[in-house]
Amino acid sequence: MLIFAVESSCDETSLCLMRSNGSILSHIIASQEIHSKFGGVVPELASRSHLSNIQQIYKNCLIEAKITEKDIDACCATIGPGLIGSLLVGSTFVKSLSMTLNKPFYPINHLEGHILSPTFNNKVKFPYLCFLLTGGHTQIYLVNSIGKYKLLGETIDDAVGEAFDKVAKLLDLPYPGGPSIEYSAKTGDINAVNLPHPLKKYKNLNFSFSGIKTSVNLHIKKNGMNKNLVKNISASFQNKISEILIEKLNLCLQELKNNNVYVNDLALVGGVAANKFLRLKIKNECTKKNINLIVPPKKMFGDNAGMIAWACIQKLKHSKIKNDLYFRPNPRLEIENKL
Ligand code: KG4
Ligand code: ZN
């Protein structure tokens, strides 16, 4: 079976042609450069950019895959959560295509795409623990099986990627903030700046990141900004994020143990999981706890249609999805929503 997938929930126009055995015929991720000068994604510009690019990317995708559109067996698209204009462009394009080709249309939850992405390149044993770390979400899931996800904790304010982006903006580093901070932190001192560890005294699995951003802001106001300070704040901030994630991991493992739930694997998914420093710190902790750290292939950390195609294939295999041309895109779609 050949699946065509589109991901357009934010500022990446991504298309993928994937066979049901996971072989990728074409996987294109077009990141929209236009937002960098604004220091963040401008929703209206994002939808316009999807609209002007998607047709040409589709043609390129078919050429790269060396197929004609008649070879496509099923279509799927991200239908939420995300920016409504962007979701509408991608999903309406795919719905029209599936009507023209008379092939099924499967709506896919963006978060589920991220959550299942490490099953593409790892043999996992259910249940596994999943830290979803993106620009819009920071959540911990217990993945019991394909389609069965238990939300154990989430951020009560900013998402972790949002915190990277906002701190980068305060430091005058380019957007997206994650990669900029990771680079700047390489030559900084992790102990230079004392940043808060929000919610430390509450023994629950929720996160809070807005206080760290405020603390960085106050530190800059008090000490001014110079090259060294930028490096040191980057390193201290990134290190604090690793401490927070590790603290939650340990709390989570303890809580699961108390409920007689044992996991073999910890999955880190989403754009922030691309951060090598965070991964190394968490990997060291996993080794101590005798847990396997799994991540998706490099191309599937950030937003991409490969993970959407793969989630669709997994859900079809387990009969967890229905052809539904009338599923409306939902900017606030939650994972518990049955698709
Ligand atoms: O998963 P993603 O591409 O999109 C959403 O679903 O939100 O995540 C985007 C986020 C951005 O906030 C970006 O700054 C962050 O992932 N990010 C990183 C790194 N690369 C991307 N954060 C930390 N370190 C990185 N290397
Ligand atoms: Zn995402």
C-alpha cells in the first residue's frame, strides 16, 4: 500500500510518500524562512506560504518517488492541533486529492505522529514512556499500545520549545531558538547563572517554564548583555531544562513503579528532542535506571509528514482509524479525541 501524507500544522510544509512497510519514496520538508525576521511564526503568513508552495512540492514529491498519483492507495493529513489556517490548507488539499483519486482520507493527530515516530526505527515494547517536547506542547504519555495513550503530566504555561524560543529572543539569538541556544551554549558555563527550578516542591508530573524566561529577562536587565553572558545564559538555561526533565523522569518512574507499571523504553520526541545536550544528559540518567532511550530518525524530530504517514500506517494495521473525509481540522485537538 502506498500512503500520501501532508503535515502543515505550523510553519513546515511537508509531504511524504511511504509504503506500508515503512519504505520512503519521497519525504520533503519545506521550512518557511519568512518567519525568522519576526522572531516567531506569523499564522497568516504561514497559511499563505503553505498555499503558494504545496502544489509545487506535491509535483516534486511525485517526481522524486518516480510514481504517478494513480499509484497512491490512501491519503492522510494532520488535522490538529495547530494553526487553523495552516491545517486547513494542508488537509483540504489532501481531501480534494483523495476525492479526485477516489481513495480514502485518514485524519491524523499531530501529537500522535510525534508519539509514534520512534517506533519507525526502534523495536519498542509496550508500554513505553514518551516525553513530547515541542514548540506548542510539553507532555508525558504512557503509550500502552497504538491508539492508547495515557497523559501523565503536562506544562501549565509555556511549552519547552516555546521557552527556548523566548529565551533566544531575549538573547537576540535567531529564530528558531532551540538550535541557536544549543549552539551558543557549547562555549558557555552551565553554572554561571542561577536559574529557578519551577514546581520543584510539588511532586507531580506537570511542568512550568515561564518563570525561567522571566528570570533570564531580569538577569539581562540587571547585568546588561555581552557575548559571554549570552553563552553563559544559554548553557545555564539548557542545563536547567535537562535537570527539570530528569527530575520529572525520576518522579514518573517512581509513580509508575508504585502502580506496578514497568517500562523498558523512554521516547523523546518533538523538535526539542533534537537537542544533543539534553539527549546526552537524559541518556546518562536512563543508563542509571536501566532504561533504553529511544528517539525517531533525525528527519522526524521536528514537524514532518513522514511521522504522519507512519502513524497512519500503524493505525491502519491495528484497525484504529476510519476513512473520514468530513473530519474538520481542530486547532485544539487533543490526543484523547477518538479519530
Ligand atoms: O516539533 P516541532 O518542530 O514543532 C511543534 O510541533 O511545535 O518543535 C519546534 C520547537 C521549537 O520551539 C524549536 O525551537 C525547538 O523545537 N527546537 C529545539 C531544537 N531544535 C528545535 N529546541 C532545543 N534544541 C534544539 N536543537
Ligand atoms: Zn510538532
